[in-house]
Amino acid sequence: MEFCLGTADPPDSSSPVLPSRQEFTMTIQPDPQRVLMTCLAAVLAISALACGNSPNEGEQLSTQRPNIVLFLADDHGQWASGPYGNEEVDTPALDRLAQSGVLMANASSPSPVCSPARTSLLTGRLPSQHGIHDFLSEHPDFDQDWLADEVLLPELLRNAGYRTGLIGKWHCAATSLVPDPSFDRWLSYDQGPEDWPNQYLHQGTVHLSDQGTPFSVNGFQLEHLGRAARQFITSGGPEQPYFLLFAPTETHSPFTGHPEDLVERYRNQNLTAVPAGGTSPFPAANEGSVAPDDSGETLAQYYAAVSHQDTELASLLDLLEKRGELENTLVIYTSDHGLMVGHHGLLGKSNATLPQNLYEESIRVPMVLSWPGGFPEAGITLDLPFDHLDLFQTILEAAGVNLGEDLQGRINSPGMSLLPQLHDTNREWRRYSFTEHGNARQINDGHFKLVRRYPPLDPRFGDELYDLEADPGESTNLMEENSYSQIGAELRTALDRHFEQYEDPEHSGRTVIDQPPCNGIEPWKRLADR
């Protein structure tokens, strides 16, 4: 069966508005910069018509809000991306996107695990606000509506008139395989505990669900999802903007099943991007978290996944260009979090060790945004701390959605929109990036990085302080060095102040025990007695 998403009818005055989890109000706020550009475009268009000329399709500046395509990769580390300086892996489409937009050099994830990171992107909130601190599985112990009190990005966009779609991985909320109803159209993975691991099968028979109707496909999963994503783009009318969340699992383990020609290409290279040597002091969570002796084969498979995925980004960009929509489409490429593929002797992310780690390879993500008709410059790099919470705010502002004082206060997002910064690079921005996983948190300013661990603690491991400029491999903990005590104290104060301002005590990662492991016997959601 081929994917067929059908056509979603644009809402009219009689169409019901999506019922929200709680009542809220918002307004559509035009961007002054875009209003000015639109007025100028209108004057030029009138002049052209007066002279008997008609502007070509796609050449005139659209007066509509932009389409939004969010390409959310799975476990794609920043280090494995061409625009970030890796010359071993081929990512021509991502290179192309960076050349037409903005590359965020200091982008990170709010949590280096799937479910909390994705939920943070969709809510604009920290894990210690929304309460999801590790990956959700289909075990009955996790069967609750984790997002019951949250307002989601697709909900806000749909209520603002956007046609919304999800193709690929959801992994949030009550049933991690069934997307939120705020998506007009969705195609994700079939339900049931036996099918949960099937979403990571890169080649073979994959069980999918089209709006709740199960079906199976054979071949490369990524290519089926890519076709479905393109069908969603072409299924609507030009009068309604759309939001597409395209979330393939190609770069997630297992490291097998990728196109053999790509794997063979990387097998034949002398790959050196992963530093040799270096072992984490933290015990591996399980045997699968230890980097194999032949890490070169694993890296070749991972690079093949990255390059294969890049071809689908290219197909999306080509389609948008062919349809004349590229100029007024905000295209974003990022990942939920990073991954270690031999770094520190590990294979995995934060939950690869006990206690959990917050290594740079786990938390750093690619983050590239392109909107030719909306950004004042192209091909620029910004070194600002930037994460999924900022992306949430940036998307809303690009769509002209003003949350209003009440809803803004309810969400209480630490995120900041990038759009004002693009028009005035002297605007104030925050100094630090923040990440959390359970009762471990990190703060860094690009030079020094502090990792704090809160009770309950493993007595063998305490806080960590690294000089990332002198020690990018995070091998030397400076926490006990007297000469760095003031730096550590300043970072500790800033970290605690940040979370005191935003966290919900009922959802704080500091209350999570047995973190990790995440399993059905001792699920992470069990909280310490208060």
C-alpha cells in the first residue's frame, strides 16, 4: 500500500475550532518588518500591472504567513553534519539549507532523550515544567495523558488557521505512537507494545498507521515517509498556510539496514571524526551502550543514515522550489538531541550510562533555519545559545501568533524568538545554554560547562566542571581545582536561578528517582516521596 494522505479541506466559517485542553485566547500579530515588505511589494505589483506586466508565480512577495516545514531528525548529532565542519559525511541538502538561511552554531537540546526533547519543542517548556524526563514506552505504567495540561505548537498553529500535519515519529503523550488531535493529518507508527520497536526498522516490513488505520510497507521506511511528507505539502490549497512536522527515525539505532551503496562508501574511508581513546568514568547502562570494537562499521552505518536522510531533505526543498513556495516557507532542520558513536567509549546518548551523562555529543544538535522571504540575510552563522524552546517561540512569531499575556504566563517558556535578533544583532540575548535529564543538569557559556547532580546521588560521582575550549573532550573535571572555584560558583548560581524561575515543583527532574533506567519494572515516572 502506498501512502495516500488525501486532501484536508481548508477550514471555513462553519468549521469547528479544535477544542483545547484548557480554554485560551490568542491573536494573530503581524510582524512590522513583514508588513512593511508587503506594502512595498503591493506598490511594486500595482506599478507592474499598470505597465501591463504580471508578476510570475513565486516571484512576488507573498502577503500570506509562511508555510512551515520542520524536519526533526532522531539522534542526529551536531558533530555529524557537514555545515558544522564534518568533512567526512555528505550532507549537500543541509549545506544548501545553511547557505540560504541561518546556522545556529551553539544549538543544543533541552534534554538528550527522545520524549522530553520532543515535548519541549512542542510546548516551549523545560522537562521540569511539562514533567516528561525520559523516553515513553508502550508499557501500561506509562499510560496517562502526559500532555493533558499543555498547549502544543500544532494546536496553536491550527487555531491560527494553519493546516497541520505530522509524518513520522510522535513519541509524546498518553500513547506515544498516537499523535495529538491538533494534527489535521498524520501518518505515524501502528499501535501496540509489539510494534513499538518496529518504528526503528530502517529496511523491511514497517507497520504504520494513517489516521488510525493500520497498514504495512516494505523497503526503506524513510523513503515511504518522504513520499507521504511531499503528499501532505501538495494536498492543500494555496490560500491556507501549512505546518508540516516531518520526523523520520533514520538516524536512530539500530545501525543496520541503510542503503548499502552509502554504507560501502563510508566503509572505504579512513574515518577519523570520532576521537580515538577516551573512556567515560560512568558505568555503561548495559552492554549495548558500550562502543563496539569495530566502531568504524557503526560509524559507516550512521553516516549512511545521515546521508540517506539528507536526500529526503533535498526532495522537500526541490518540491517547494518547483511549486514556487520556497521563498515564503520557513524550513527548519534540527534533531531531538545528539548521539555518541564511539565518543567516550560509548554508543548512545545520556541514558547510555549510570548515572546519566550530559556530554556535548549527546546534547549538541544541528539547527538550521531558512526563510528567504522573511530573513534579512542568508548564509550567516550565529553563535548564540539556542534550543528547542527558542525554536517554539521563533515559529510562533513567524506565523504571526501572539499568545497574549494570560497564555504566555501559563506556558512560561524560557525560549526567545530569533526573528528580532536577525534584524538587530545587538539585541540582548541570554548568556547560557541549559540541559537536563532527570536529576542532572548542565549550564555552559560556550567556554566553561558545569554539570550538577542532585539527590539521590551515586556517591562515586559528583558535579563536573569543564573548560570546553581547552578540553572539548570533557576528560578533565576541574571541580576540585581551587583556581576554578569562582567560575564553578557563578555557574551554579546561574543554573539554580534559571530553574527556580521556571520549573514546576510537581514536575521537577530533581524529584525523579531511578533515573535512568527507563523500563516497565521501575519506570522513571515514579517520584521520590515528598
